[in-house]
Amino acid sequence: MEKTFTAADFWDERFQDQDYIYGVEANGFLSDNAGLFKSGGVVLSLGEGEGRNIVFLAELGCKTRGIDFSKTGRDKALRLAKMKNVNIDYEIADISTYTIGKNEWDAIISIFYPISEDIRIPLFQSIKNALKPGGIFLLESYNKKQLEYNSGGPKDITHLLSLSELTEEFQNFEIILARDIIRNIQEGNHHNGLSSVTQFIVRKPL
């Protein structure tokens, strides 16, 4: 029987290059909001990939865990952490079925993780439950208008978010920032150029 090509296979293949395809520096939106992340805080990153974001947060003194289903991505993340002389935790898992706990995280981040329509509601509910009171959820994602650009991201509209979905799902949280913008992204070879993104930061009520 012919082996089915999975999403994990896709990302393992994409990450197999020795270079870091999205670069080794943290996502710009995340680094611009570094003040939200306190030293000693526990932070979970969804779809972490090659590790640039959790390594950055570890350098700030956070205790970080990345989740992804790419073993190749994890290997590169661990290599980057060693280069930067920090410790990270990284689990291979399917985010749609991964148990992220209850009142466990000071922050959860999602940086360009393509959250498909079929898992959004249960995943957002899990995020709300898993954050500690006062915890932060920070997301940057391509939105549906990104289909008009050729600078990265999914070509399947069901993997592109809209701001209204996020504000509806997190309506009981304090909104720190919620906007759709066009910005010039320069992150490695795969996020490059003018891009239509949604930026979203909320805080769980105390």
C-alpha cells in the first residue's frame, strides 16, 4: 500500500534545508510586544516550527514549550537553542488533539500557524481554558486577503483567519490589540514581502 503523504511529511520536507527557512530571529510582531512576557513565565507556542520564537522568549527568561508535528523542525529548534545557550521544551504532537491543560500558561502564542476551520472553535476553547487568569494570547496570522499577495502563507482559504472570528471567540477577554494590517514581512525565504495579516492580543480575566 502506498504511504499517505501527511502534513508532518510536508513540514519535515520543507524544514530539511540546513538554513532556517523563516530565519533565526523572532517574528517581528512578537518581538515588538516582548514587554508582555515576564521572566519566569511559562509560554506555549502553537506550530513552533524551527524554534525562532520560543528561543527568543527563552532568552527573555521565559520557560518555553513549542508544539509541532515536524521532527525536523524540532531538531532545528534544539540546535538553535544550543547556539543561543538557552533551554527549550519541544513536543511532537498534533495540536488538534494535544491537551494543553487548564490555568497552566502565562502566555500562549500562535505565529503564522495555519489554523484550519475545522479545529478553530475547540482549539480556541482549549486556549481560553489553558491560560492562567491574567494570561496572554498573542497571534499573528495571514488573513483571507493574503490570497491577493504572493509573499507566503496557505493558498487554501479555510486555513486563513478573519478578525471577526477571533473577536467573537474571545469576546469575554480583554482585547489589547485587534487589527488587520498590510505589512512588509522579511522573515527568511518563505515570508517575504507585503502581506495581509491579522494581529491579535487578548488577556484572560482575573
